[in-house]
Amino acid sequence: MKLPRTITVLSGAALSVVMLVTPVGAQPSRTVGASTTYQINARHDGSLVDTAVGAPPLSRKWSRDLGGNVSYPIVAGGRVFATAASPDGHGTVLHAIDAATGEDAWEPVGLGGSYWWSALAYGGGRLYAQNDDGVLTAFDPATGAKAWTVTLPGQYSFTSPPTFAAGVVYTGGAGSGGTVYAVDASTGAVLWTQPVENGDNSSPAVTADGVYVSYACEQTYAFAPKSGEPVWRHRTECSGGGGRTPVVADGGVWVRDDAGMTPSVLDAADGRLRGTYEADGWSPAPAFDGRQGYFVDEGVLRERHSRTLETRWTFEGDGRISTAPIVVNGYVYVGSQSGRLWALNGATGQSVWSTDVGAPIEEPDEHNVSEPLTGLGAGGGLVVVPATHLLVAYGQ
């Protein structure tokens, strides 16, 4: 006899309903998730379903000192990928680590660059690395062999992490105005470009309906993923350099600004203002699990309903919470500049586990190119934490 179970999963680019049929007395097959870009997925909503992780408490599986400040990790295909600031000068180094052992899966690769910034994305069986000069390279994640390299045209300053979706790598560049790029993931050919104000620090959030980017003063754009045609634009009365990665969740585009504007929620379909919420413009990206939103502001984690924007619980920790939160199987993970990592019950805010990672867990710097953009990751049974020079993996 078999009993069906229906699981609704809010993850990636769409809502999916999965029917699992499990023999009585047998264990169900596990869902193994992946972190494929900044803030877990193409929506940047920080949410992951990975039953291989299990419920906290977790134990340390391995720790690596990569010799320089470490980026957010890509966790996929039995590997953990991250970049680190080069200890020998400008530029960054790409590291591929066996997720099970913590040992190098292949030799580290220098990515070059004028500064210490680089960022990663994964999809279509390839790993994509971009440096601050706009050199975008596709690697075989199993061997480290290069599939193609392209220097993105028309700009000279690149601080927007790439995003993979449906066979395309999306990214942005700045220098002379700004540009959003769509690159064929199989060949490296540039499929389309669009001008924006001003192309900095905004990893494209991508769904089947839109490519969303947001820059200084909440100048926010939506483009059609295949053609690049403008869908809508949210205009304000100012502009400037800088930007923040938007988050797409519950039909809204959640945007932040370090120029003093109140963080806003825009309707993903037409760009109209749906609401605002109290937070510092320098606050990291929020994470979402359905209509539960998790926001870090001034060192404190707050849970808000995504429609009413009402704060329902807060968690102060040590008052130095620094990371963008992520949500794995309903547990919220955040880290502190003191080096503390917490797992909280997403419904109640109760801390269920914490540990000392061994080094400060710095906040994501979405304004400079002095180091790779950092952030938490998870997948393949692991929660992975960049902590200054360290990359630390936890699991069961």
C-alpha cells in the first residue's frame, strides 16, 4: 500500500506542487536543494527546501581558510564553490571544494580583476564566474575546465552578481551609465542589453515573467526575460551611483536604497507601489518563506507578514546580526559579526541552535569592490557560512 503526500514548495522561479507517493513503512526520498546564486536562487528570496539538511542542531563538517575575504557560496552538484580576495594583490581566486570532505575538488583558479570583487552563479550544468572588469567565464563544475569566456561590452565597472535562469545568465555593468546584459549560457553570446541608471550592485532577480533590477533612489526596472523589452519602470525624483539586489516574493519586488529612501514593495506585474516598511537603507536583503518575511535591521532580526508588513516577532541575538537571512526547511539562519550563527524557528522566532563559527561573519557590502559579496548558502545537506577568510560547512 502507498500513501500520497502533497508538498507545496515556494522556491526558485515558480510555485510548484509535488505529489510524493511513499510505501507504508518506508522512508520518503529526500529533496536535495542547491544554492545557485546570491541569496540562494534566481528570485533572491533566500528560501531553500533541502530535507537532506535536517533539523538543527547541526555539527561542523569542515572548515577552510581561503586566504582572503570569502564570497557567498554556490552549493550544487556535490561541490561548494566560492571566491576569495587574492592574498597576493588585486583580483580574486575561485575555489571548488568537495562538499563531503572539504578538500579541493580541483585546483584554485585566478579570476583576475582590478579589485577584490567577483561573484558566481550556477545552472545548466555549468558554473559562471564574473570579475569586476566584466570578464564572465563558464566552467565545467566537475573538472574546472573553461567552456567559454566573454568580456561584457560597453562598461568597465561590474559589481552586480550574475543570475542563471532558463539557459541565460543575467548581470549588470556600470561606468558610463549602466547596462543590463542577457548572455547565452551555452555559448557566451550576448543576447540583449538594456540601458539603466546606473548599473551598480544589483544582481538581477529573475522569474518567468521578468528580470528585475534596482539602483540608487529605488530606480527599479522590469524587462522581459527572452527579448529584453521593458515591462515597467519605477521612477523617483533622484538618481545616482549604487544599487541593491531586489528580492521577488509574494508577487512583490522588495527594493532597498542607501540614499535615504524608505524601503519599498513594488507590484511585480506593473511596478506600482504596494507599500513601504521601516528599515535602514543599508540593511541586507530580506528572506521569505511564503508570506513570512525575515528582515535584519540595525543588528536585529524581525519577522513581518508580506502583505500587512506587521512585525510579529523580533530576535536580538547579540545585537550584532549582520547577514542577510536564509530560510532552510522553515528554519531561519543568521550570522553575527561576533562569529555567532543561529538557527531559529521561522514561525515563532525561538532560537533552536547556535554555534561559534570561529571568525566574524561580516555583513554583505553592496556598495564597494573592496571584497567579494558575502552571504550564507545551503544545499546538498549543508549550511555553508563565509566568515571573513573562513568557509565553514555544517550538516548532520
